[in-house]
Amino acid sequence: MAELFDMIQESKAFIESKTSIKPKYGIILGTGLGRLADSIGKETVIPYEEIPHFPLSTVETHAGKLILGTIAGKSVVAMQGRFHYYEGYDMQQIAFPVRVMKFLGVETLIVSNACGGINPLFPPGTIMAITDHINLLPGNPLIGANDPRIGIRFPDMCEPYSDELIELAVKVAMENKIRLERGVYSAMTGPMLETRAEYRMLKILGADVIGMSTVPEVIAAVHAGIKVLGFSVITDSCLPDALEPCDIKKIIAVADKAEPVLVKLIEKVLQAM
């Protein structure tokens, strides 16, 4: 764990050498949502490959850049592209950027993702505030030795997504006439999409949506004492009795269409914080 702490410090020092921004807010941009970065008043843009110990995003729709700047007058650090278990990364690698964010000064993390809708009341294009999650990934970033400089040994997960921030997001959405649902996010490995039987299982477990990311970063954030607000953009319907073959191009198109609404919502939420 001493090695992990040293790696975090090396990444932090490199990033700080490139920018004057002291970010209090972190943002992770998911599949089809990378153009949210266009709304950031950029001060510094750093490709992941230049940052010591950062993994590289291998997903076509993820730009792989760390952006430091401002949104709504707030200092932010944004990941334009994240890392997934299905890319071959382990949980420590997936969580690493969030831990670097902690030492950069981030106190609040906003995560976004594109996902499949299990709740029949949430059609494609719906934006959902994540109230809780179900971790069906094989492990989490806290397994192994714990370094108290990074976080406590047994972090409580009764409120992984801040109730206070969710209520703020709901209030902002109502004020701006944005439809915002609330629900439970479940994570599985991918990259294949789920079977009919798996969708039925997830519905029984209480999931409203299904994706392939987010949970490891949120666990690492809670471990580090960072408040989390999460948004899912539902890009396709995963109803087992009416399941149709999925078209990734259509998924990206739905995310693209919803993106301006999510951009507005995040901007307004940050302004209200």
C-alpha cells in the first residue's frame, strides 16, 4: 500500500505541475457523454498517457483526457473517459484516478454513465439520479491491505450516493423542467450485454438500470471521504419479455441526444452547490 500511496502522490505532483486549478469537484464522464467536457472553461488538458501510473482508456467513445477548469464558477477536474473491468484493468487501476482526485483536493464527485433500463417506467433517454447500487462485479478496490492515508479500513456504505446532493439535483431538475428519475444502478462485467434471464434476475434484486462501470469509482470515493452524486442516462430498454438485439450505434445516439440535458442539469447543480 505504501507503493500505491507513492504512485498517487507522483500522479498528483505531475498534474499540479501542469495547472493552477485547485479542484473541489470531480466529474467522471461515461459512454457517449464525453462532450460534457465542452462546457468546461478549460485551463489544462492532459492526455492520460502523460500522467504517471494512469491507465489508458481503450473504449472508442472515451477520449482519454483529464481536464482541469471551471463550470459555473466551480473549479473542477474531469475525466473524459473512464476505465472498465472488461478492458482488462483490475479494481485498483479503475479506482486510481478517484484516489488521485482526493489528493488534488476534490470533496464532491459527480459520476455519469450510459446504461440499460430494467424499470419499464424508464424509457430510453431518461436521466436517473442513482440512489444506490448493486455490485455484481468480481471484487472491489478495497480488497487487500488498507492504507489509512487513503481511507478507513471499513467504510460505511449506507449512503454511497449523497441524499443531500440527490435532493438538490431533484430540486434543480424541477426548477428547469428536466425529467429526473431516481433508482438503483447495478454493475456487471460486460462487455457482452445481459441475457433475458439475467435481466429477470436483476429486476428481482431491485435494480432499475444495468451498466458496466461506476461502482468501483464510487466505492473508492466513499472510502476516501468524498461525497458522490451519480447520474445514469438510459440508452436502451432491457425488458426480458420484449428484448430485441441491441445496436451500439443507437445506444450512442440516445446518449448524444440526452447529453445536452444532462450538461444543463450538472451545470445548474454545480451552480447551486
